[in-house]
Amino acid sequence: MSQRIPVTELTGGFRDRAEIALADGQLRTNFRTAMDSLMKKRADAFPDEEEREGLRELGNRTKARALSRLPDLLEQLEAKLTDNGVKVHWAETTEQANEIVHGIIRARQGSRVVKGKSMVSEEMEMNDYLAERGVECLESDMGEYIVQLDGEKPSHIIMPAIHKNRRQVSKLFHDKLGVEETDDVNELIQIGRRTLRRKFMEADVGVSGVNFAIAETGTLLLVENEGNGRMSTTAPPVHIAVTGLEKVVENLRDVVPLLSLLTRSALGQPITTYVNMISGPRKADELDGPEEVHLVLLDNGRSGAFADAQMRQTLNCIRCGACMNHCPVYTRVGGHTYGEVYPGPIGKIVTPHMVGLHQVPDHPSASSLCGACGDVCPVKIPIPELLQRLRQENVKSPAEGAKVKDGGAKYSRKERLVWRFWRTLNSSPVLYRLFLWGATRFRKLTPKNVGPWTENHTAPVPAKRSLHDLAREHLARNGGQ
Amino acid sequence: MSARSNILNKLRSGLAGSIPRPDDFDERLVTEPWQYAPEDRIMRLRNLMEAVHTEIHQVSSDNWPEKVAAILAKRDLGNLLHAPATDHGQQLAEYLQQSDSSVQLLAYDRPVEEWKEELFWEVDASITGTVGAIAATGSLVLWPDRHEPRLMSLLPPLHIALLRASEIEDNLYAMMQRQNWSAGLPTNLLLVSGPSKTADIEQVLAYGAHGPKELVVLILEDA
């Protein structure tokens, strides 16, 4: 049986969790298999490179245009939604957002909430917040349901339970729901269907995320395959949508390229089974749909990223997960290792603005900068470039004043001195030659223990002769110049 | 200061000195790769939808009720939710009456609250119209209203959808333009591209997650 990563109990940082994950064969197999398949599906969904690149460019421009008018578009969205009968709420922090959501539920004297998939609600830790106040908040996406049932967090933003295999799910259902164990995935899904259908019927409130909020028409667009999103937004008498404020687009037509990019990049599907466009609550003559629809617009650090023209590009993200699927680090360590809501490359560039760099100091450097994430990003976020920027912000001295929330967490005077010394050494010919002379002659004196490097490698020992030296001799012997 | 004004102020100061980007939306990028000759549209739609387990029949616009009866009989289903106030609802009811069908016709004629238990658990199948379909992605466009409410195409395990062959558009952009969606959308507009599905366990595809387990599309050709 595989070793589970006890996310909630881990006190260590990224490095400690990575070490546990790397030693977990089952976990690595589960991720490797899933990521290989998702990469292939994406590639198959974009057979024409020219079409793909044209669409990515359009996607990038569409998001950049929306961001360049973001405050106006948010006001337009609010006005349109209000006209349509939707109540709009603004929250600077996750605490405020939770208070708003709880307030709406309390006003209806609700105690049962079903949730469609929403990463923003994960950001808010809404389930815990509501549970502490006596409100049951049940995940209804199959993957999210499985993860919640096991007291875990999602390990992938599109495939939350990707770290589990069918035997693990079967055991979980057996233990928690008292059903027979089965290896049949169809049967496992039917168990989930039956259990959750009752919950949809009984729920007082449905909560969902939003994929695109359209300012022009005052419409919330959600994509999904299961139908739980439609259930959560249609069956209960109240629907609360929670979203990050970057999800707004200007016009209805803007979703055409973004929708195509999203579903093809995420799952290799030309489109999801359902595209659910909600423009208001139940009208007087209608027979179903919620009587109240609310939208909670959450900032949670996004305006901080927005203030920096380079970091603003993180807000282009449409949450497809392609960067994770293609990341050699993510594939090996899995989503839980990141210890935050958004894992993988995109997590590394959005999380610091939410929780501060001091809480995720190892994230910007947990990358080989291979560039795969940037290459596949459907809205062309230059993720490697932003990771480099975060590395710089991470080591800024207090005097230099980091521009990212709680930057400078990894600043060390000692390290700064070493680098200064290194720079001087390499930019002065006299010093450099002197150093070379010394390093080759006294090579045996180099330390055997050089920090983390020697935990997994042998200590570096300078060669007897320098490359310069050897090259000079080689050229002299062969008579070349 | 309210959260609203704090957020808007922060965003506005972030934009200080910058100008909005021009709207250079290039519609060719989302239309040109997705254009089909009229005779190919149905084929494209069929191929995509059948690939995700949708059952499709091309029938004539006057004898399709016969097909519906056959679909129900094959599955041995007892009841069917229909919309009696629509033309297609009437056409179907008349046919089933004449043919002495044992299928019980149900109507969504009261608010969901009044028959939630029955609607959630006891309806075998439903039949609704569509306002068209999109060839590029293999998607039906549903425009729920008072007669065919939102849950009608979601709760029953079998959903039968009627589609007029002449209402299939090439791509989503063309559909939006043709029907002028930005001038006014219904409470809930839906694109439906197959039966409900999930791949959340080991990426194994399973149908009938929360919505219909089966989707049957009847493409009506003019008689």
C-alpha cells in the first residue's frame, strides 16, 4: 500500500514533503501515468500548430485587454448582473468572503451546502469555515468528493483525486459509506452519483466557481463534464458563485477563444460536456432555478500582483492545469508537496501574492526553468520569466525593498557577501589568475562538507590543472593559434 | 471604506498612466479553421457526439415520434417528461395516444419544489427541443424556458433532444452572431456535448456521473 502524504499534519516545507513524495512509488506511478496521458490528449487536441499559436496569441490579447480595463469591467459586470437580479459582493480577503457566504446561508437558515468545483473556495477554506459554524459543505465533483471524504486536499486543479487509484477509492467508499468494495470504476461512480443526488435535492444552498464572468451581458460561465456544476447552480434555492476578480472578460465573444483554449489545454476535449451560462435567478414565470443568485468577487492578493506590470500577467491564468501536466517537477512530487491551494508552475507564481513569499520561499526555485510551462500556457504567461523575477524578489535586502508580498524572505547577508566576492573574483583578471593558481595547487584543502550539496553528491575538488592551462598546452602542441 | 472601493482604488492606481488595450479581436482565428460545407456539418456533429457516447438518429420531421417510442420501448422505460405546450410536445403526445403506447407522459407543469422527490428519482426520460447545434465542437444549444425548465435536461437518466438539421451552425462564434446572444441571454443557456461523464478515477471514462447517463439526439430533416 502506498504511503499517504499527510498534508494537513506536515510541518516541514516543500523540501521535506518532496522527499517523502519522491520515495512514494505508488504516488509517482499515479502521477506519471496521468500526466503522460494528459500531455498526449492536449497534443492531439491541437493538431495544427498554426491554429494553436494564433489562438494562444488571441487568448493572451483577450486577457490582457480585459486586465487593462479591469476596474471598469468589474463595475460593468456588477451593473449588468445587478440588472439581471444577481447580487454582487466584494471581498478583499478570504475571511471577508467567508463571512459574506456564511451571511447569505444564515439569512436562509441553511445548514446544507453542495459545492461544484471551485478553486477559489479552496483558497477560502470555505468547507472548514462553514463546518465550524454548523453548516455541512459537501463537494460534489467526483474527484473533490473523494478527496473530501478522505480528509485530503486536491492534488491537481482539474483532477483533484489524481493521486489515488481505484483500489484506494474503493477502500475509502467501503470504509466511509459502508458499500461493497469493487474494482469497477463505473460502479464506484454510480455509488457517488446515488449518494450525491440526495444531497443535491436536499441542499439549501449551492456554491460554484466561475470560469468566465462576462461584463457585456452579466453572465457567469462554468464548464464541467459531470453535471454537478449544473446541479449545484440549479437545484438548490440559492446559488452563490465565488470567483477571483481576474475572471472577468469584456464581451461575450471573448469567451470563444478562451473556452476553446481552456478545454483543449486542460483535458484535450474540443469542449466540455456542459457549458453552463447563468445570467440571473429564476424569473417569475420560470419553474426551477435558484430564487437568489450571488456573486462574490475575491481579491486576496490579486490587486497586489496587478500593481506590478510584469506580475500582472499571472492574472491571465484561466486555470487549465496544462503547466502542471507538463512540469517535470510537478509530475515527480505531486500536487500536495506544494502545500498550497494552487500547485505546480502556476501555483508558484500566483501563491506568493496571496500568502506572501515568506510562506512559500522554496517555490520559485523548485523549478528547472526548462520552459515547458510557458510553452504550453494557453494565454502565454511567461512562467519561467516570472519565476526568475520571484527568485530575485525572494533575496532582496530590506533596503532594496521587495515588490512582492513578503519578499526578501531568503535574503542572507552571508550569501550576498559570497556573491559579491565571486563577482569581484571573476571580473578582475589578476585576482582570477591568482585564484586559479591557488585552487589548482591547494585542491586537496577544499572542504569535504559543503552544505546541502554533499548530502547527495561527492564534494567538488578542483582539477590539477585549469581548462585554460590545458587549452594553452593543446594549442601549443598542435601548432594552432 | 468598503471592500468594493478599496479594491477598485487599488486596481485603478495599478493602472495609473497606462491606456486600455485596443479591441483587436480577430474573428478569423475562431471561425476560419471551423467551417464546413453544409453537407459535412451533420457528419462532423455526429462524429464528435458519437465519440462521447451520444446516440444519434436522422429522422424526418413528421415521423420522429415513432422513433421516440422505439427508443423508449427498447429500454423498457415507463415514463417520459415532455412539454405539452410546445409543438413538438403536442406532436409526440398525439402520436403516443394514437399508438396506444403504455408510456406515461409527464409534464413539468409546476415549480420544482412541488415535486422534487419525484423529479429527482422517478422520471425515466425527458424530451426537449434545442435552438440549434455547433458542428465544430459537437454541441447542442439548449435555451431552457418555462415549458422546458433547466432541470428537465439534467435529472432524468435519459435525455432525448430534438435538433433541426437546418439549425446546425459551423462554430460557436457563428452561433452567437446568428442568434444575437449578446442582445439578451436567458436565465440559463447551455451547451450540451454528450451525456454526463467523469474521468476522476484513474482517468477512466465513466458515463452518467450526475446528469443523464444517455443522450439521444434526433436530427430532424425537413420532410
